[in-house]
Amino acid sequence: MKRAIFIILPLLAIIVSVFVILFTPFGSNAILKPIVNTYLQQKIKKPKIKITKLDSKYKWISIDAISDNGIKAHTEGDVDYFKKKFGLDYKIAAKSVTVNDRDIKVDLDVKGQAVGSIKNIGINGNGEAFGSDVNYKFILKDKIPSSIEANIASAEIAKIFALLKQPAFIDGLISIDARLPNLDIKNPKGNANIKITQGRFNRALLYKNYKIKIPKDEKFVANAKAVVKGKYLVSKGEFNSTSLRLNIKKLTSTLDFNIAKGFFSLYIPNLSRLNELLNQNLRGKLLANGVFYINNKKNILQTNLQSKSLGGLLKLFYNNKKITLNLKNVSIVKVLKTLSQPFYLSSGVINGVIDIKDTKNLNGIFNISSNGTLNKKLLKVRLPSYRYKIATKGYLKDGILKLKVANVLTNFVKINLQNLQYIIPKNHLKTSFFVNIDNLEALQMFTKKVFKGKLKAKGRVEYKNSKLNLQSFTKSLGGNVKIDYNTNSLNANFSDISLPKVLYMLDYPRYVSNGVVSGQLKLTDIDKLNGSISVKSVGSLNTPLIKRLHDINLGEKFRYSLLINHAKIKNGIILSKPIVDTSFAKIKFEYLNYNINNQTLNAKYQLNINNLNRLKPLVGMPLNGSFKINGNIKQSNNMLSINGVANELGGVINFIYDQPKLKLNAAGVSVIRLFRMLNLEESLDGVAKLDLDYNSDSKLGKFTIRLDEARFLNSRLVEMLKHYANFDLSQEIFTQANIDGVINNNIITFNLKTNSQRVKIESYNAKLDINNQTIDARVKITQKNQDYNFRISGPIDNPHIKFILAGYVQKKIKKRVLKELEKRGLDKKIKKIIPKELQLIEDNQTKEEIKKIIPKKVIPKEIKGIFDKLL
């Protein structure tokens, strides 16, 4: 008996304990509730659910729960723990839910019942959710749906996403009417309709999560209808948005959706709306039709699509791991139009096939060709033929694309790729290339700039790990050009390149008749433009061409040399110290900084002319001596500014040239040294001050010259004055002499005024012809109220000087003739004649001309001898 009691008591203790745990409020909340919450946390991640109250009695239970987004649920009812059956009433309610710290109103208030067992259960409910009335009924047999009825009038999609704690990628209203009273595979019945209206995309969320750029203001509507027919569900639907229309004409699937087959059409009326989404600049429209087949049991997915929107026929067939793309007479003009490219071609078609037999391992073959006609109007160059051909053929093996042949053939360019290999998974490309361009003018349609001549180049290209490496070599410019480009660095070596060929290729005038350039350009950072450059060039300018185009005479030969030794390039600025040596002068730059980005130049220079006579072709006259100028150069926005200073000729010469205006002033210049430099007769001495304003565009200007302490030296003019006037001009000192004038093209017109205590010198409208290097000036010298007139004309370096007799001889002749006639008693007879005839004598006439003016008939024979002697 005792033994039985020891056995029964523990059993009773266990039964009592189980009863306390299962059927008392204390046991349910203290023991079962933590166990259930732990289970829910492990099984349900989103949203997280927590039991707040659990009351359990024999055959009855009551549970209160809350989710982490604010939804509250209550259920209570009968439970048969031993038969595993239940009959429960439930209520789910929430005014709002919290998503990402935001409260979103959902107005959830649903009531219903759940009756049955774990395997077979019936659930119904009705109420308000997501801004819509809802009611539903589900029946599951052996955990498989056997009947579904649901009706949602117009629920707000964003609130559904909020309830599920998911980002609301789309918004709008969704209506569902599903009546599937029998889903038994032997006799299924029912239909379902789904409709979305006022659909919108959340552009910000889609881009943030998936980097997808939906077109702005994109709206959509969608609907789907399904009917159960025998063992299959037959449906159709449409998705119409601002950008496209997708029509599922007929979709047939098994009730478990494991097998499905459908027909569809896709229409995009304006491809440009998808530019941001596809990161392409598209235009035009697209219409495609196709079928698809899905078999989840056998893991089969097939799609067959075709389109005639590109002129020809494009077919795409996808079969699990196989893709076949067939192109038949696809219009390349329509392809260019779709891609928003210029119509480089006026006609042409693409044919071929791309057959990928294994999309996972990327194995397959391809054979693509194209032929047609180049666009003659866009090409803007005459060619014997405008036809072209492109052919590519190769294969794919284990993700590596290899070209057997790739040729582009036209009348002006031939491109051949050899040993091309592209490892698709690693995005790794490498190939050798040969390029032969017979007529560079044809490239204008691509470069928008005219090039001329021919070009042949070869090299290698490799693209790996998002880095591009290019090696290229050409001899088309006479010398050797080798380029090595590696992602963000460049090393270019060039030797003995022909400058005439470079100028011809760039379609510039051939300013260089012969010349070569060598050097190296090394950019260690292309983005920031950092590196170095060295250049050496020698040659001769094309002086006849420069004379013809710019009216600058540099002589028969003009040699030059340029040296830039290892100039630095820092942040797009070339920091150099070039040395330029020419037939005329040598220029050294203390610095020359050129900004590549904004094309501005800033330099400090020294110009040294060792032999001024070398400038004779330029100035048109021989010069003597040497000359040095120091100054600065600035250039920006097509504006050029040059200034300089020269300590020459005993004074200081300054100039500023702000294109096109030149201002020059000189002070303290020795006149005799200036005459020596100009290779002129040293006829004047003194100190000069000069101010000049000149416009290089209009070739108009004006100037003033002031001479201090001027003195005439022994010259032909001085000798003539000694002979005729019996006074020595070289003994006179002029405290000040002023010259003012204007420049009109190559003619200089000036006036001269000067005087001393005894002498005054004047000249008006004197002219210098720079082109012909001639002078024409009348000079009047007044001494003791007596005028002496001279005409200086002819070559500047050796002019003719004529003494004009008019004013001088008129008085002298009249006085001496009348005095002589008076002695002989003939004065009364000739007085009436001589004054009248002498008035005909002009300032520029010689003695011979005076004799011709006075007719012989007015002079009696007895007087003629006297008159001739006086003249």
C-alpha cells in the first residue's frame, strides 16, 4: 500500500503542476507566456509579436498580443487541448502603425472567427482596413487552401506596406474581388478580379534602395481577371503607365501556379521617358510581342519575343540557360535614331545571330555583319564610294569572348581587330588593332573639326578592373609617335615629327615650310593635369605664305628653333622657360605659364636682337646696331597684352600693346644714335622725346616728337645754305623742336616746327612712305627775314635735296636787274614787264624753269645778255 502511495503521489503532483501551468492565470502568464514569446521571436521576424496577456482555463483561452508597429490583437474562445480543436473569436485593431519613427494611419478594425483544427481550419472576418471595407473567408484542408472568398473595395496600398513594415515603393488604391468556392483539384470553381487605380511610384525610395530612376510624374493603372476552368486558372491583365503599356493577353496556369504559359505585348510610345531609368539617350517607340512558359516542377523558364520596331525582325529566345538573338535586316538608321545618334549612315542593315548555349558558364557563338551606305551630306567630303561593311565572328567559352575576325571596311577607313579576348565575368578586354584612314576629312562628322591627310596606327588595348590601358604607334606624321595611356596617366613620346604634316592634318595654313619637333609629354594625373613636357623644334617658316596672308615680309629664309626643357604641368598650368631663337632675334622667357583649362598665358620675356640689319626685310630699310627689350605677355579670352622696356639709344623706351592698341613713349633718346641705327646721314643731333598711339587693326595712329638742344651737323643741306645764304646752320642751337604727325596705313604725314635765336625752320604735310621707303617734304628756313626753301624727296636713306629759288631769287633778280637797267637808262621800259613776269615764278622752280616762264619777246635784245647773267 505504501508503495502504491509513493507512486501515486508523484503522478498527482505532476498532474496538479500541469493543470496549474495550463489552466490557471498564474501558470499561463508566468510560465507559458515567456515560452510562447520566445517561440514567436524565433519564427516571426517582421513584424515582431509579443504576448502581453495569456489566460488559460480548462477548454478556454484568452490571449492579448501587440506587434512592434502598434497593432493590437485579442482572441478568446473554446479550446480542446486533447482533440486539438478550437473555436475562437478574434479582433485586430490599430489606428496607426509606426514605420521608421513615423506614425502612419491605417484605421485597422477587423473582427472574425477561426474554427477547426491545426490541419483543417475555417477563418472569416470583416471590418475596416487600409481605408476600405473588407470581408473574407478562408478554408484550409490539410493546410492547403480549398476555398477563398475575399472582397476589398479600395484599400490604400501605402498603408498595406506600412502594416508589413515594408517601404511603400508604390501608392494607390487596390480592389480585390476573389470568389473561389472550390479549389479542389478534381472540381475547381471560381473567379477573381484585381484592380489598381491612381497608382504612383515613390521615386525617392526606389532610387535609395535600388538606384532605380523612375520617370517623373509616372502614374499607372492595372487590372487582372482570372477564371478557374477545369484544372487551370485562365487570366488576363493590363498594366498601363505614363511610359508604357503591358498587356497579358492570356495566361494559363495550374491552380498551384507551378506551370504557366502566357502571351504578352509591350508598347512604349516614347522611349525618351525611360532615358533616366536606363541611363541612355533614347527616342522613338517600341512594340514587342511574345510568349513565355514556366514549369517550376522541372525548373523550366522560356521566353520568345520578337519586334519589328527597328525596321527588320528582331527575335529573342530564352530557354533556361540558353539565349538566342536573331537579327534579320534590322535597320541601322533606326538603331541610330533610337540611340539619339547622328545619322552617320543613310542606309544599312544588320544581320546575324548571337547564340548563348550556357548563360551560367557563358558558352556560345556569334556571327554579326552589317553593310550599307554612309551619309554623304553629314560626311561633307567627296569619296569614290560611300559603301561600308562590318563583319565580326567569334565564340564564347567559359565567359571568355574571342573574336576570330573583326573588320570595318569603308572607302576612307579600315579597322582590323586581332586576338580580341573579352572575359565577361571579370569585364576584362584586350585586343590588338590596326587602323588605316585614307581620308581624314571624313572624320569631320564625328570630330566636328576638319582634318586632312592620311593616318595609319597600330597598337593594343586592354580594359581590366575598370582601368583602360592603350599603347599606340604611328609614323604618319613623318617621325615616330608612341602613346602609352593607362587609366589616368599618359606618356607620349614623339621624335622628328614633320610640322608641315601636322599643320596640314590640322587644316591650318602651312606657316612652316620645313621643320621637325621632338619631345615627351608625361601626365601622371590626367584628371588634375599634372605632369611634365619637353619640346625641341627646328625649322624654317614659309615666308612667301606669311607675306601673302598677313603682309609681313620676313625675307627669303627665316630659321627658328624652340626649346622647352622638362616643363612642369601642375593643376592644368604649364610652368616653362622656353628659349626661342630665330633669324631676327632670340627670346628667353624667365617664365611662361599657360593655363590649359581657361587657355590663358602669363609670361616674362627678354628679346635680344644682336644684329638689327637682319630686320631689313621686315622694316624695309637697313639698320645698324643691336637692341634688347624686357617685358611681359598676357593672353586671355582672345585678348593679347604685351609690354616692354628698352634702355637703348641713350634713353628709355616703353611700350604697351593691348590688342589692338599700341602706346609707346621714349625719353632721352639720342637723335644722332637713332640716325646711326636707321642708317641715315648724321645730319641732326639732340635729345628726343616720343609719344605714339597706334591701332593695329585700323592701322591708324598719331605721334608727337620733341627735340631738346637740337643741332644740325655738316650735311648737304648745311652746305647748300652756306652757298646760297652765306650762313652756317650747324652753328645754331635749337632749344626745342616739335614734330607731330598721323599714321594712315603705311603713310606717315607730319609737321615740323623749330627755331633758334636767329633761325626758324618749318615743314608742313611732309610724307613718309614706309612701303616704298621714300620721303617728300618741303622745308622752309627763315634767317634775317629771308626765306630759304628746300624740297627733300626720294629714298629715305639718300634723298634728293633741291634748293627752291622762288622767294630767294625773285627779290634778288628784280633788284639787280632794275639796278642794272637804271644805269643804262632802260628802267622805264622794263619796269612794267619784269614785276608782272616774275609773279609767275613759283617756289619749286629752278633757274631753267624761270627762263622758260619769262618770254624772250618781252626782253629787248640789248637787255637779254644782262638778264641771263643774273639768272
